[in-house]
Amino acid sequence: MIPVIMKINIRKKDKKGVKLFFPLFLLWIVLWALLIGLFPLILIIALFLWSKRYGRVLFLIYPFLFSIMWSMSGLSIMVEQKDNKLEFFIK
């Protein structure tokens, strides 16, 4: 499933922290529009560069981006220092 919300939690050791929520679905809408708009251009460039093997790499950009988007769901990153704590959750 494609992730839709990112939560960032910033805390100091004995204090209340700050929680920020970012709607990732707005980012995905812009990214999809950009990818669809650039697809014909990338296709033409890939066909011209096919003999130099760069065209194959350009064809793999789209599946690579889609696999990254779908695998980010459930990502959790926690960073701790002596008195600070930073958490990223992507759902």
C-alpha cells in the first residue's frame, strides 16, 4: 500500500515533545502528474540512447520509483541522543 501520512515526533528528555503530521498523498499526486507528463520525453530519450545502454537504465527508473513508493509503508526511524529523541513514522 502506498503511504499516505508521515508523523514526526521530536522530544527532549523530561519535556513534552512536538508531533508533526504531513499528508504524503498530496506529494504523491504531484509526483504522479510529473511522472506521467515526463514519460513521453523519457521514452524518446531512452530510444535514442538504447545503443549506449543508457536507455535501459531510463526504462528502469519508473519501476524503481514505484517499488520505493510501495515499500515505504510501515517505515519507522528512531534516533536517540543523550537528551533528545527524534522519530519518523510513515503509514
